[in-house]
Amino acid sequence: MNTQQRRDRFLMILSVRRKVTIRELMRELHVCRNTILRDIEYLTPFACFYTQAGGNGGIFADEGWYYRPPVLTPAMQKALMDILDGRDPDRDVIRCILEAFGTKNR
């Protein structure tokens, strides 16, 4: 997963869950804390979320904000082609598609 794919996934996770911790993102994106912190710094001007420190802290999506990628990513396209061709798709990518384009929690 490249940097842009990771950041897209970060925003999709946050969009669906509405709150996520740095630890959760580290585990799911397979990166270190510093990488998540750099992503937060990079994404802050472009996305509607805020951070809160402390025991109940985390990264929170602003009310009414949802992330929708402008197009299917290459990984999403491949997973859909795998389904069409009768191959097992990457389940995590299918989950991303549902999170990005589904209507749950909207």
C-alpha cells in the first residue's frame, strides 16, 4: 500500500466509524505511530476531523462529514475484476469499497 492508498484508507475508516484511535490505525494500516501522526498533519487541511487527547480521546469525524474517494482505487478495481473473473477478491479491499460507497450510517 502506498502513501496515498494508506491515507485514503485512513479517511474511509474514520468516515465509517466516526472515531478511531491512533493505535487502531497503526494496527489496521500496519504502520508506526509517527506515520499516523504525519498522516494526520498532512490530512488536517483537507478533511473534516479533529483530534482529542486523553483517555476518551482519538480522532473524530466532524458531524455530517463523510469521505468518498472520487474514483475506485486500483486495488478496488482489481478486487471487483477478481469477482467478475471468479477469483477470490481481497476481503479487506471489498470492505473498503462497502465503507466508501455504501449507505450504512449515512
